[in-house]
Amino acid sequence: MKDVQYFAPGTLREALKLLGQHGARIRVLAGGTDLVRDMNLELKLPDNILWIGKLGLEYVRLEKGLIRIGAATRMQTAGDSRLLQTKASALAQAAGKLAAPPVRSLATLGGNICNASPAADTVCAMLALGAELVLSSQAGKRIVPLEKFFTGPGKTVLKAGEMLTEIRLRPTGNKEGSAYAKVGRRQALTLAVLNAAARVRLDGKGNCAEVNIAIGAAAPKPLRAHKAEAALRGKPVTPETIAAAAEVAASEIKPIDDVHGTAWYRRQLTRVLVARVLARAAGLGEEE
């Protein structure tokens, strides 16, 4: 293995300066569950590593009407957060299904996002919750909706000299809920064959006032099922309307055959999982 220069800055300003100096030749290290593995296997050997553990980027807090989550927040912290469990339950559920406890104690939400896997557990949940990302550099900050962050498997809109510093999402309110579900060889310790998440807000008559549906492992990048959302929005939330929306979602995905499952199987799973998370988010199904 080649020599790699390691940096552990104590402030965000110092970290951004190093990113600006080294550009594409430096990789950000948070929990290291992906990067260190890839380095050990000699799949990715960066020239420089920037560890962000001293930057104060692990937090979950409600501020000015938004849930703000530091990019270095660990999965264990997210899964155990009372705020997320009550106001962004899909994310708490997804964080609790990722890998094993030792991995969850290291892996971070920011790493799960920037790794840009189409099957990422917490990405699917945050996409349904309507998350937006704060990307920081020496030039300043820019806000990017999570849906527009991915350009393909392992690819994002992050520029050289830029890093993800915060995730922001709106907490669920009255008559509003969210839910996450996945199917894999196991419920944890496995990559999702397919995952889905939903956020649903009901009006006073039990109609769907607003809905977000996200699906992972069904296309080159995590996707929002906008046509399925439109099929349910404004209608009474019943088993029949939920099933109809799930059927539309199955037509929106772009699955492939791979070692984890066939495209046909993923379409069947989409019908089942989308219906399940919609029912749970709307309060019609039992929580897992």
C-alpha cells in the first residue's frame, strides 16, 4: 500500500482550507466503514485523508423549525435519537437496520449519503423525509436537495474542495408520519434488495394532503416516485388507494437483475413495500 498523508484538523475552517488545497487528491474520513475497507482491499488509495472527527459535526437538534443533523452523526446516535424517533421516524428506523451494532457505532449519516449507493438505508428514508444537504467549502455554503445530490452509483454533485457538513429536514407534524422498510437476506447485516420509505400528511377528513415516496435499489440512484405520489395526493387514504399508488410506483422504477435479486422480483417488492410504508406512515399499519 502506498503512503497516505493523514490530517485531523480541529476546526471546520482548517478542514475546508485543506480540502481547498488538495482538491480531488483528498478523501474525507468519518466512520471509515467504507473507506478503510476499500483501502485495505486496495480498491481506493487516496493520496490524502481528512478525518472530521474533531469538527463537532455529530449532533441531532431541532432549530428554527428544522431538524439539523451533523454529517458525522453516527447511525447509533440517529437510531437512538428521541427527536428522530418521534419527528422523523423513518430515519430512526433505517439507521437501526443498517449493518451490525459495531458498524452502527462508527458509520455516519454523511458517509452513507456520500458513498452514493442506490441501496443505502438512511438515504432512502431521508429522501422520503424531503431532506436537504449543506455543502461547505472555502467559498461558502450551498444547499442541495437530497434528491438532486446523486448523479449515479457512487457519483454525486460534490465538487473538489467541498464537503457535506449538515443534513436538514422538516419534522413531521400533526396528522403526519413517516415509515421505512427493507427486504434483504436479513433485516440487518445485509444490503437491501429493495427498500422504501414514505412520509404522509392527512387532512381533517382523512384525505392525503401531502405525500413523499422514496425507493432504493431500484434504479441507478435512489428515487422519488412522483407519479405514485400524485396518484394518492388528495384522495382518501384507504387500502385501495394505497394499493393503487403502490402499483404506479412499481411502474416508475428502473430495476436490473443482479446478484441480490431480479428486476421482476424488485417490481413485486415495490408493490409490497410501498404499500406497507404508506399504510404505516398514515397510521393504518402496525409499526415494526
